[in-house]
Amino acid sequence: MSARFALALLVIALGGCGGETGKPRGEPAADESKPALGVSLSEEERGKLGVELGDVGAATFQPTLDGPARIVDPQPVIAAMADLDKAAAEARTSDVALKRARDLYRADKTVSAETLEAAERQAAADQAQVAVARARASLEFGAAPWLGAERREPLLASLARGEMLLVSASFPSGLPAVRPGNLALRRLGREINEFWITTEIWTGPSDPSVPGPTLLALLSTPTGLSYGERLIASVATGPEVSGSVVPSSAVVLSGGEAWCYVQESDDVLVRRRVDLGRPLAQGYFQASGFDAGQRVVVAGAGLLLAREIGGGAEAD
């Protein structure tokens, strides 16, 4: 055996003994300590970037259903109630005349049977007119509170002076079986924190343009609203749920999802998903994943996202 051939055998033997076994060639080692999404910044670094922290608040959320609403001109209401009052006054007069005719007829026949029958016909006709006037008002405005004589005068006076407004709201199918206690109203395209709450609500006649029930409501002290104005009405469809609210300013978008940065320790800010499906006036309601009092980035979240991902994703 030559010296060169012996040296080659020795190199092969040493290579077989010194290599790593049990791992396919070319497969990378598993990363067992994959870091969480987020960044690490000291308080001084956050200050230089303009990053500010705020608190997650406690909140409750009630599922609602939205529908179009409008402020109704009260003139048809006032006219309908005037017709009802006139019919009721005529019915009272004819009832008094009928009672007098009956008393006289029974006492000494000072009135004829024909006169008594005429009084009875007039009283019946006037009562029928009351029923017609009430039915017309009910068909147009449902079982409105002003149909009760004891409430009619103050309610109509408030409507006439503009101290109270009548609201009509239509909803698609899906309203709860139990009539809701009130409506929350807001203007079209306005912020959710500008809203009004109605004081009294009842079922009205259906709107043929909307395939669902119509609710009528009274709104007291309607600052800034006017007749004919179009609104969005919200009605509760379920019980309140407790959770937390992430401020709107904390939310940043990346990869088609919403995120915020939560302070996990003094210098660590961890990125966490935010559910945008339940907006509130203060931000976005979260049923889980956040606790009241947690600190989140409320200014500079976009800068943190750009720093974390190096500008490689869409960030707002």
C-alpha cells in the first residue's frame, strides 16, 4: 500500500467519526426562543420618538341593531289629535242631549219617541266619529301616548314648541321580542360619541320601504336637531357584556389586522391584536385579551410598527 493511499483512508475515517449525527443535512436548527411581536425601548428612547402611553379602561358593551331614523314633523300629530278632540266634544254634547231626551220621555212624554230616536242616532253617530278619529291616529302613529286624554295636552304642547321631538325608526328583522326601553340616535357620518337617547318608545306602523318593524319614540331637549333630519337609530338586542376598551389612538393597522402595543415591562412593548367589531365612544370594546389599567401606546404606535417591521408592511 502506498503512503498516499494510506493517508486518504485516514482522512475518510476521521471525517466519519467527527461529524454531527441525527440531523438531516441542510435543515436549520429549530428556534426555541422565538421572540414575541413587539419592540424594546427605554423610557428615554420613547420620549425621543414621541411615544406616549395611556390606560386601557373598564367598559361594558351591549349588542345593538341599527336602522334609519328621521325626525317627524308634529303637524300631522297635532291635526289628528285636533280631529279626535273635536269628535270627542261632539260625542259628549250628543250624550248629554240623549240623556235629557230620555229623562223627559220617561217623565211625562214631553218629547216624542221620534225626538228620542233622533237623539240616540246622533249620539251613536258621534261615538262612531270618535272611533274613526282614534283609528286614523292609531294607523298613522300607533298606540301613541297622546291618545290618552290625560297626557294629550302637555305632550302636544311640548311637540308644538319644539321642546320634544317625534322620531320614527325602521329596522330590519332581528329586533328582540320584548320591546326595547329606548333608542340611541346619532347623525349620519358623525362620530359615535355624539348621540341622543329617547325617553319613551312604542311600536308604530311599518314603513313599506324597510322590510321590518318601525318604532316611534319621543326625544326630550333635542338640541341641534330639526324636523325631517335623517339619523341612525340603535336599539339593544341583548344583555350588557363586561370587558375593557382600547383607546382609538392606540390602534395601528398592519397586514389587514388591527394591533396595539401593550407595555409588558418597563422597556418591552408587545404588539397585540385588537377587535374592531364593537366600537364605543372611548375606543374599541374587547371582551378578552386586555385588562383595565394596562398601559398601551396611545401616540407613536405607527412609528413603533415601522421600527419593528422595518417598513415592510402596511401601517397606519
